[in-house]
Amino acid sequence: MATRLVIDHRREGQGTQAGLRHPEKAHRPDNPIRRKPDWIRVRAPGHPVYHETRALMRENNLATVCEEAACPNIGECWSQRHATMMIMGEICTRACSFCNVRTGLPEALDDGEPQRVADAVARLALRHVVITSVDRDDLPDGGAAHFAAVIGAIRAAAPDTTIEILTPDFLRKPGALEIVVAAKPDVFNHNLETVPRLYPSIRPGARYYQSLRLLDRVKLLDPTIFTKSGLMVGLGEERPEILQVMDDMRVADVDFITIGQYLQPTVKHAALEKFVTPDEFADYAAMARARGFLMVSSTPLTRSSYHADSDFAQLRAARLARFG
């Protein structure tokens, strides 16, 4: 009987001895996981540098969204010493139906984490680093000061490294955004994730226009910071809705849009409604470029931080070419 319980928990993506990974999803009916088409298959990690990167993360007691969110690109990215570090713990206060990060009550912040992140960035000799986090609705500032501390530590340890952050929405955290912007990251990323109609089922703890205002306000506070936002497709959205979100992003002066295929982590997560074809992704890319984004990444395997280092170089070059 114990064996059966373990199998059931893994099937649901819930964990075993450590308790349920997604307790809020345990009661949901199963959504069968669909077989991936050929264009979205990836190789299992095996490169020696992949294992070196993994060992460095373990040595410094660092979490990565690559692992926690079960990113399909982890083998490629870690083999090139690219990893998106996830700060403020591995437990999120939100319960988004698409996300594989553990849900629950987070632990206290680790004051030593900013320096450990900075040390890892320096040892990896990164040209560009992406820092993200779980949602920390339990903190008065949503973790804004911790983001600022990490940025400051990286600037001191690796002054030539450019810094991209992927933040929560800081919902009902007045003054939080100003703290992060004052730390002057090179890229401020916050994902809208999906179209407004799907927020109640896909991103129930968030508000579409709060996320849009966040991106808009970054540019008002510091126009030199690049802004970036991403969407998942395949959740039941319609093409006109995606185009409207693109227009909304441009009104907020977002520089860089990413569009990628949603992949269902477990049977308890939001159902995958459609595998969007490469031709459809190419069409979305053309529509985005026509709207004036400085940078567009729209492919089945696109993720927020996929190829972030080379993309940043192109983003900076695009701004220079357009505005001088």
C-alpha cells in the first residue's frame, strides 16, 4: 500500500515524504498529459559542464528556477553555465495552476544568500545573470529589499556582469518596486503569463492590470532599464487576445517580449489545450516585431531566461540602432 501512495503522489507532482508539493491542487480532477510533438522534444542532460553547474549550485546552497519549474531547456543552458537563480527560498505563497514551484508557507529570508549568489556568479564568470524568486506575499515589501541586496552583491563581486531580474508583481506592497528599480538592474522582467480572460483560472492570485502597471512604472522610474515580459500559449487563449496583450505591452513601453509553449507539469496542473505549431510562433513573432518591440523571442521552447545573455547583447544593440 505504501508503494501505491508514493506512485500516486509522484503522478500528481506532489512529493512524497516531505509532504504535498501542491496541496491546493490535490483535490482537482486529473488532466491527462498529452504526448509532445517532435518539434518540442529535448535531449536529457548529460554534458560534463551540466554536472559542474549543478554541483556549484549545490555547493552554494542555491535554488534555481531551472529545476524547480522543470524547465525543458535545463540541459542546454547548464551545459553552457547558464542558470537562473531563484532567491528567497523554494516555497511560493501563490498557487498558480500552471506552475510547478512548491506552494506553502516560506521560511525566513537567508541573510547570507545575496553573497552566495554573487560568489556563484563570479565563479561561473557569467557575462549575464538572471535572478528570479518565488512570490513572498508574507513579507512587508514582497522581498524587494532582498532583490536589491542580491543586485548590490553581484555588482561588487562581478562588476562586468549584467543583471536581469524576473520579479513577482509586488501586489499590495507599496514602495517595493521603487526599492528594486533604485538598485538599477539592467533588465526588469515580469511575466504577464497569459491573457486577461484566463487569469482567474491560471493566475488566480495575480491581477493582469497590476502586472501591466508594474512594467509601465519601471520605465517611468528609470527609462534606462530594459523591460521584458512573457506569455505562455496553449492554455486556450485566442489569437486576437494574444495580439491585444502585445498592444498592452507596447503601451507600457515593454522592450522585449517572449512567447513560449505551455507544458503541463503534472495531471493536477492546468490542462494543455493545444500544442502551438512553429509556424504559429513565427506568425506571433512577426506580429510582435510589427508592433515595435526591440526584441522578440517566439518559439515552442522559449522561456523567460532562455538565451538571456545573447539576447541582452542584441537588445542593447537594437536600442542603440533605433535611438542612438
